[in-house]
Amino acid sequence: MERGKEDKQVAVIGLGKIGLALAAVIAENGFDVIGADINPHVVSLVNEGTSHVKNEPGLEELVKKNHQNKRLRATYKTVEAVNNADVIIVIVPVLIDDNDETDYRYMDLAVNEIGKGIQKGSLLIFETTVPVGDTRNRFGKKIEELSGLVAGEDFDLAYSPERVYSNRIVEDLASYPKVIGAINEEGLERTAFFYRRALKCETMSVSSLETAEFSKVAECVYRDVNIALVNELAKFASEKGVMINEVVEASNSQPFSHLHKPGIGVGGHCIPVYPFFFINKGLEKGLTTLAREINDSMSHYGIGKLEQELGILTGKNILILGLSFRENVKEVTKSTTLLLMEQLAQKGANVFVHDPQFTKEEIAKFAVTPLSFADESVKKIDGVIMQAFHQQYEALDFAIFSRCKVVLDGRNVLNKEKISNLGMKYLGIGIE
């Protein structure tokens, strides 16, 4: 493959919700795309023109259309996909383990396969959020070692972080500027040119791979710190008899104030995870670490409010609404519900969970009791926690919980007056 030729063959390594959306959008814009994934079920579905990712507007149609047009296919053979590609995009997860240490297991597997298959002249782009320096020093060097090629001479190496949001990934791919860092100027220009055609988006070039890596983690740290701030203020507002929702709305009417919303915790694969990419690289203890502590402590705070109303929780039946980490998605990663379940169980409560995104069998795997609103068990619930405000909960009649004494609105989204009129105590985060 001759370096610098027109890039038409694209390999997307990792066909999760973001990788599949990337592959489908790039194919829609006229490129020939092969996606690689270690999950054979995912590969089979894509090769049938079917998306394994649901609830992403436009994605299922794009997968079907571009499979039919023969511009999108999949394989579990990463080496083969990489070997035939002009452009290789890597969107394989880097996570943290139970000790908050960076977990590279999936990425290292992918990098090893890429190193075996990459050809001279390729453009290699990492999109996964990673600790600063990893694209150059961990992944790039390993690929050089395996391939015998030199980054910046034999192949171009770039980093451009994904910046999308669940339930609007296809839209976000074109809406947000693509931040790009590369190992040299030639690779930077080549990557920007590729993305402008492949995603129809604006691009923003920065001075180095490390700057681009840093910028993505910084975005997530900003949100975590902002949420921790408003959570701290919400608890103080509660002490002073002030409604935090009114405070946020009033404060944000000034253009330099951007307070987020308080809540019972922060979940997902981004905000509670990526601050540790700074912390584990030597960031001294300060706002970033304190924010993690504050946001993770909100589940304790919420359960404490329940105890004030219900007394000792031993033997009490507590229902959590929403297993997902946030509304309208089927994702459990770092969900606050996991913290709530653990802490309620430690206090001897009987924990029930309802989530319309999951089957009873899927919920039961978390060692809690799944609950259907048609079950007789709804009449035995002593307290309800709103954790993920799915669309299906907007019309929920809390009267079905005839024994319920208290509703903890962990997202400040419920109608306080309606709940109070049922004789239940309404508790919000910074709202009494």
C-alpha cells in the first residue's frame, strides 16, 4: 500500500455502540468499511445487515442500507481487516478495574493484532479515551515492535477522541468538531482530510497526540467536578431550606455560570472512569479526586435520607427504579444502582429493582429481586428510589405502591405535589 494515496478502505476495530456507528456513518459517506470484533454474534449480525445496538436513532437503518450496498461488512479476524485497510480506526474499550487501576486487556489484544496486520502507508487512528501518552508510548511502540514499521515514517499515527452521547451518536458524529493530534504534520493533515470526508464534520487540530488525549479526559473531569460542586451545594441548600433546582436556574441565567444538575450519583463508562486516567498517571490529590469521592458518596447520602424517614432499614422493602446508569439506555457500567444495591443489602433491606430496558432474568443476575408493576409485590414496597428516569416512568402512578411511605427522587424529576398528595414523603436532592 502506497502511503499518501487516496484513503478508501477503512477498518474499524471494535464494533460496540460507538464503533458500529462510526463504521456505518463512514460507509454511508462512500467508503468501503470492514469492522472487526472479537464477538462472533456481533460479526454475524452486521453481516446480516442487522445492528446489535438498539435505541440509537438512525443506526439500524444505516447498518442495513450499507450492508445491502456492500460498503459495510464485519469479521472477527482483526489481522485480516487491518491488512487490507488504508485507514484503521481503533475504538476498543480501556476501562478501570475494581481497584480503579487502568485495565488495558481489550486494547492490548487489539493492538497485538493490529501490529501483526498493519501495512506500510496506513493511517492508524485511536479514538478510545486513554491515559495521556499511551497512543505514542504504549500502543504505537508495541505496533512498531510487532510490525517492524516506524510510526511517522512508514505509517501515520493519530489520536482523535470520540465525543458522542448515547441515544444520539449518529447525530453527534457530524455535530462536534473532531479534535485531532498526530505524530507529525503530514499525519495531522491526512487525518483531518479523512474525517472531513468520512464524517462530514469540522476538525480541530492540536499540537500533539498527548494534547488530544488530555483534552478528552479533561472534558470528563470538568463534568465530574461540576456535578460534585452542585451535589455539595444541594446538600447545603437542603440544610438551609433552599430549592437547589431554583438556584441552578437562577445562577445559570448569568452567562458565566454553568452549574450542572445534582443527583444521587454519577454512572457510565466515561465520567466515573476517566478521571482515574489522570489520577493513575500522577495527578496530585485535589479537585479531581475529591469530585470522585463526593459523587460516589451521594448514594450513602440518599440512603441516609431514607433511614431518617423509615428508621432501621432491616427487613424493609426498597424498590430502585432504573438499573441503567442513566435514562433511556440499557447500560449498567458504574451505575449508581450498583452502589445502592450493595449498601441497602448491607443494611439488611430487601432490594427490588425495576427497569423496562432489562428482562427479569437480566436484573436477577445482580442478586436482587426483579419487580413488575403487575406483581403483588408492589403493595409491599416501603420506599422507592428514582435512579434512572426512563421515559416509561413519566406516566408512572405511584399510587400502586400502596404501602410506600417515602419516595427518594434521586434525579429531581418527579412531581413532588402528586407524590405528597398520596401521603408519601417526597425527598429530592437539595429539594425538600
